Amino acid sequence: MKGAKLILVEDDPALSELLEYRFTNEGYRVRVTADGDEALVMASEDLPDLVILDWMIEGTSGIEVCRRLRRDKTTAHVPIIMLTAREGEDDRVRGLETGADDYITKPFSPRELLARVSAVMRRIRPALAGEAIEVGDLRLDAVAHKVERRGQTLQLGPTEYRLLKFFMESPGRVFSRGQLLDGVWGTGSDIELRTVDVHIRRLRKAIHIDDVNDPIRTVRSAGYALEPV
């Protein structure tokens, strides 16, 4: 999970400090806040790989933060683990129905939370766990740095590889050129938006197989998406 970006939203200073320490030691890049409104700003400014979200926090409640993250197409697919002292079945159901991927009641052990986070990340973002990703007939092995389509090994340049990996981590999701620029080239990049189109064309060429549909879908006025073929 090294390098995965995590937002921790927790208003208990001691617990927050402990979890930040544990996750940082595991290689996560952790940003911390006790405020729901600030958490939403953080998520919009730099898309996280996962959010750990306490229910009872300052400002906007955790359950409402979860709801808003799910409503926003940019953050709709970000894994969310909710932390709460609420133990009732109704509360658990409400949290999961709102969009949380997992739900942990307090008190809990940091070791258990680390294990839950790893499990969610393996399931939803397998490339961050060093595992192969498969979307339709495409297979990307992040450890071997190898891409195959229908058994054929594909030759991709480094930028096209990163672009395909970014797409495959969120299949079906439409990304704007700006989001692709931030996700593949990094925030603050001075690369022009039209450069994205150039690399999309190169990627399409690299993964093309005769008589097989193009998995990259152009969405007019919105951007691009990778669809299973």
C-alpha cells in the first residue's frame, strides 16, 4: 500500500495522533482533520485513495460527509471506512446504506483497522496492493510492469502505462482531462490539457487489437472512461 493517500477524519486528538503514526509507518500518505467541512475540501483538492471517517466530528457530520462524497462524481468511488461509537444495528445499516465500504465501532484496535483498510484497498484498488488488475480483456501486472490483452503482451510507453493503470483502477468512471492530468502527471503540473488527448491516442494505438472494440470511451464535453470489453 506504499504511497496510498489517506484522509483521516477523527476529532479525538489522542486517537487521531495514534492512527496517523500507525498508518504513516505503514507507508500511507496521511492527511488529518477533525472537521467534516475541511475533509470535503481536502478530498476535492487532492483525490484520496481512501477516507477513514468518524461519525461524530466537528462541522458537517461524518454521515453527511460520506453522503456528499458519494454524490460527487469525482469522489464517488473512493473507499470509505466509518468509525463510530454507535453500536446499534440501525446505525450500522445507515452507515453502509449511505455509502461506507466498512464500519468499525469504538473501541477498536489500530491493528484491526489497518487490516480492514488493507482488505478494502485490495478489493477496490488492487494495484495499490501490488496485485494484478483485470478490466475486461485487459490485464495489468503492477509488480511485473506488464500489460496483456487477450494473452498478447502489449508495449506501452511509461506515460501510457500510468494512464492505463489510472483508468483500470476505476473502470467505467469518466475522468475529465484535468482529472487525468492531476492523476497521471500530478497536481501542479504545467502540462497542457491537449497533451492528455495526445497520450489517449497513443494509448489507444498501443492496446489496439484487430476486430476488437476500443475499451476507451470518449464522453463528449466530459472526458474519457475505460470500459470492459
